Amino acid sequence: MSIAEEKIDELITETGESYRDRVSVIDKKGHRVWLYPKKPLWGKFHKYRSIVGYFLIVFFFTLPFIKVNGEPYFLIDLINRKFIFFATLWYPHDFYIFAIGILSFAVFIVLFTAVFGRIFCGWACPQTIFMELVYRKIEYFIEGDSNKQKALKKAPFSAEKFFKKFTKHSLFLILGFVINFFVFTYFNGVERLIEIIFLRPEEHLGGFFAYIGFSLAFYGNYAWFREQACTFVCPYGRLQSVLLDKNTIIVAYNYKRGEPRGKLKEGKIKDGKGDCIDCGACVRVCPTGIDIRNGLQLECVNCTNCIDSCDAIMDKIGRPRGLITYTSLNNIEKEEKFKFTPRLTFYSVVLTILLIVFTYMIFSRTEVEANILRAKGSTFFQDSLGYVTNIYTFKLINKTFKQYHLNFETINHKGTIRLVGLDTLRLKPEAILEGTFLLSIHKSELNQMKNDVKIGLFSNGRLIDAIKTNFSAPMN
């Protein structure tokens, strides 16, 4: 043992406090420390968090089955490069809108984290929701609370131990396949996924084995990897170091009120001691194994279990709640209320600009996208009546689930448009239609060699899109 390690051990022995020389799930030798968090109390925050979490679980399981006019409400079909968001069809050529949307979301995450810290992890992250509200509930039901789980692990092999472990892991495995089934429906659709897995898996071996592999990965994550996903894999915890400051609202321990710690004497706090009686309730319920009294740590997912546990202890000893609560370091140290800093103002301005641009792009997006270009290598020709004709190629993309009967009309010039090889423009749902047309304009309407013309795409008299192009004509 080194001198530094001896000093640390002396500090721990003398003060009884843990020293933050390593993450909570790794011991001094680098081995994993398996956590057995105590069942959280049904406190105010756990109740509200459970309501939010179970609502999100129900939403997750029902969204793939919601359809509008026979089409899914939400679908990310990467193979066919087809995306449906809120019953609206999107394609890769809408990437510029996606880019602004993703950038807006990223700035929102930055702003939200700078204000509220890692609250998303505790209230809305799928890893936390499924782990704490589904898998741990099953574990508590089968194996009991933390002390019983520890005793079961240390107990010699028996029929009871085998039955409990086998039952728990069987349910975990089944849940892995069930959850992954619904995850895959977001990328394949319910009907296609049923065909891949159950009806004709031999024709979709790639998709079938991908489903098996990801299901086993889900099982491994929730049965074994657990809190390590939050500590070592998720980058969100690392963002705290650059996004959080002393003004950020986090789950924090009020050390001014709690220190120095001391045990109860005859049911009362000793004179000169803080409100923290060093009961360890906040540590025992933590799903990532930290001691919140050591300050902000990257493992903290803002699950609020420590708040409810500490509040229950405060109620018992007759002290006010809030020794651990949502607050900022400035509020603890200087009793300052939350204030909007210049940094937050900058984030807000950038987010507002991005949202305005994103909203404009959404509402200016047309149902049918039209591209019109003059035919390559072509030139104009003129008839005896003075009409000048140009040849154009067009490409129409239907970005909806309905069929369109369309026609082209000139907007800023009097002209005649004649389709080549087509009688009408009938555009099927989700289809692409390409073709050629001739545009004829009398030379009296033209005043230069290259003229700007605007061609409108109409459906039953309603303007769908307007396209600008150029029209060549002879010199007057």
C-alpha cells in the first residue's frame, strides 16, 4: 500500500466519510462493486417520477400501433430511406430540415442541462425508467429488498436460490425480447416486423438475427451492465462538467445545514451538530452507489431517491425537509435564487433563432416537390406564328399518402404547356414521376434572350408549388 493510500484510509477511519478517489462502482483493485440499492420510499418525488415514467412506458408501447389513414404515426425506415413523423412523410431530400431540427434539439439540451442539470436522466431516460420502474421492481418482488438480495447471493446453492435466479433472469430475458420488439417496430413497422420474426424469418435472416442479437443486448444491459451504462457509456454525465455551474439546479445536499454530522442522542440532535445524523439512508437507496453528501458527481442521474429517503428521516426527527433537494450551489452557499445568466441568455437567443428557422421550413415545405430544368443540350425553336418553344424535364415527388391529379401553368407569362408522352399528371402516393414538357410563349411576351419564368404546379386549382426557371428566346 502506498503512502497516499494509507493517508486516505486514515482519513476514512477518522472521519467515517468516503473519499472520492474513484467512481462508486469500482473498488481499489479495479473490480466492479455490485450494487444492491434499497427499495425507494413512496415519497413525493418517487410518486411523481413513477407517474411520468409509466406514462412514457405506455406511450412507448402504444405509439407503433397508432395509425392515420392506414399509415403509421411514427416510423424510421432506414433501409427504404422513408421517415414518418406525426403522420407526415419525410425523405432524405428533406435533410436540411432535419439538420436544423437536430441542431435545435441539441441547443435545447444544452440550455436545459445548464438550467436543470441531469434531470432528463432521472425522469425521462429509457435506461433509468426501465431499470428502476420495471426491472428492479421485478427483482424486489422475486428476491426481496437489498439485504435479502445480498443474503441470497452469499447463500449456498439450493433449490430456492435456483428457482429465484432462474425466474428472475427468465423474466429479464423475455422482457429483453419484448422491449426490443417494440424498438424494432419504430424502424420496420408492426406488420413487417411480424413477417421478419414469425412468418418468414428464413427470407429475412439479417433482420431476424439482428432482432435476436439486440434482444440479448437488452437483457445483458438490464441484467448485468445496469448503472455502468450511465457511468461509463452515456456521454451526458460528462457534459455536466462543461454545462453546469453554481447557478444550475441539481439534486444537492445542503452541507451548511447538515454539517457537522452527528448521531442522535436520546432521540435528539447533539448540540453543535448539523441536521445530518449520518444515517446513510440517502446512500442505501442510490441506484448508482454514490454518496450525495460528497457533492455533484458524474454518476448522479437525479433520480431523487435520496431526497425522499432524507425527507422521511427529517420527518422522524422533527427537522424540516429539504436537507437534500433540488437547488443550486449558489442557493446553498449564498442563498441566491436562480438567475438567468448571460450564458443562458445566449443559449436562449440561439435556440429561438433556430426554432424560428425550423418552424418556417416546416410550414413552407410543400406536399409535392417539383424540380423543373431545361433539357440538357436543347435550344429554343420558333414557329411561323411567333411562338418560341423550350423543352423542359421535370421530376415530381409526392411526400404524402394521397394521390394527386396535377397540371402545370405559367404564372408570370402567358404560355402553353404540352406534356410529352403523357396525357395527364397523375401522381400516386409516395411516388416519383419524371417526364418532359414543351413550353411555348409568344415572342411579344419576351424582352431578352434569357427570361425568368415561373411555372406553377396546381391540383384542382390549388397552387402546390411554384418553380422558377429560365426561358431562352431569340434576340429581338
